[in-house]
Amino acid sequence: MTPAGQDDPAAEARRPRRRSFLTLAAVTAVAVLVGAIGARWVIEEFRSPTCELTAGDSTERLTPEQAANAATISMVSIERGLPPKAATIALATAIQESKLRNLNYGDADSLGLFQQRPSQGWGSPEEVTDPVYAANAFFDALEAVPDWSEWVVTEIAQEVQRSGYPDAYADHEGEARVMASALVGQTHAGVACRLDEPSGSGSAQDVLDKAGRTFGAQGTAEGAEVRIEASGADQAWAVASWAVTHAEVEQIVRVEVADRVWDRHADPLTWQATGAAPDGTTVTLTVATG
């Protein structure tokens, strides 16, 4: 029997454990909260830069390098006055041959985006590893095929490329169509990239020179800003898409066209409305400074 005026020993034994349980629960809750915050920080800090190319209900995700190469191919097709199908054919080919990477190796002496062989007359190693040259060489060969635009995509790709795996092009036709639609401007606001912070200052003049060499761009460079004039709304969106995909290497932080803006620092996978006229044909690019 417990003496009068003394707590039950079992109750006394339980009190410390209750306090310890509450302390442990509090510590656990804090740890979970810190863990959640930490996880979000890790995701934000270590998520990979990515570009999304969207047409209709379909989206293709590429690395910035792949997206930039795809945009170069598409803009070369536009500069040559070719229909969107040409970009689709070239993109399907480059996806199969290099996964849209400018490779400095390949089977035998194959090199570049299209794995073109210098020994087969495609150009020198330096030329076929230049994306602009390689794209033009591919389109030269494409246009040399009579009635090429009436061919099935996979068959004309094989006719031009002469691959050892002719049936493989069919695996990439769907994704190539989505990419081409977004990159040639058929789909407006179809290209957006989430990138790391700029690694340094950009050069507006260098961006304009690169645009001029790739697709004959006409415009001005002043301070941190480049203004490129397009011939129509679709072409303006093609130029804007090219700029976004090259933003990583050219330190571009903002692209504005029509009534939309892509901002590298604010929800970069979404084009935000600006309230400007929706049918504008001037594309304004801003590079990082300082």
C-alpha cells in the first residue's frame, strides 16, 4: 500500500517517460520540417537545367544543348525557305544519329549532329561538327531528292542519310514533329527553358552575330539588348524560341516577343503576358551584365 501523501511509484516512473516522449516528438517534428525544407533546397539547387518543347498536348524535354542544336537546325530550314516538314525530317535524323548532340566521334569517321562522314564528301571534320554547316549540308542533300516533300518522313530521312538502321527513324518521327512545330513558330510560346544562373556577362553583339550567321537575322545590338526584326508572327516566335534555347551559352536572361516574355529568373517554363500587342514581329533579347 502506498503511504498517504506519496505519489504512486508507477506514476512517478511514467512522468519522465511522458516528458521524454513529448520532447522526442517535438524534435522529430522539427527534423521533419527541416528535412522538408532541406529537400526542397536540394531540389532547387541540384535540379538539372531543362528545356520543354510543346505542341498541342505533347511535350518533349531536352537538355539546353540538345534544344539549342534542334533550334539551329530548324532556323537553318527557315532561312532556306523550306516548309516545316524539312525541319521534322532533319530533327528525326539528328535524334537518331546523335541524340541532338554535336559528337566528335562516331562509327568510322562519322561526326557531328548528323554523323556525316568527311570521307563520303560531307565536308571536313571541322565543317561537319559546325551545326550550321551540318544542317545546311543535310538540307542540300534533301533538296537534291526529286519531290522530297511528298516522301514519307522516315523514307526520305533514309534516302538522304543512308543509315545502317533505316527503320530507326520511325521511332523519332512523333517527337520530331512536336519539336519542329514549336521551333519553326507554328506553335507560339512552345519553347521554354529552366536554366541555372548566368555564369557571366553576355555580349549583345555576339548574340546578333550568331543569329545573323545562323538564319540571316537583321537587327541591332545596343548595351545589353538585341532587337531582331522578323517577317511575320510565326517567324518572330521561331526567333524567340531560338533565343531561349541558346540562353544558356549566350547568357540571355530575357526574351520578349508579341505579348509574351520569357524571364530566366521568374517561372522560366512559362511565357508571361506583358499586355503588348499580340501580333508584334520584333524580338527583344537581353543578356546578363555584371
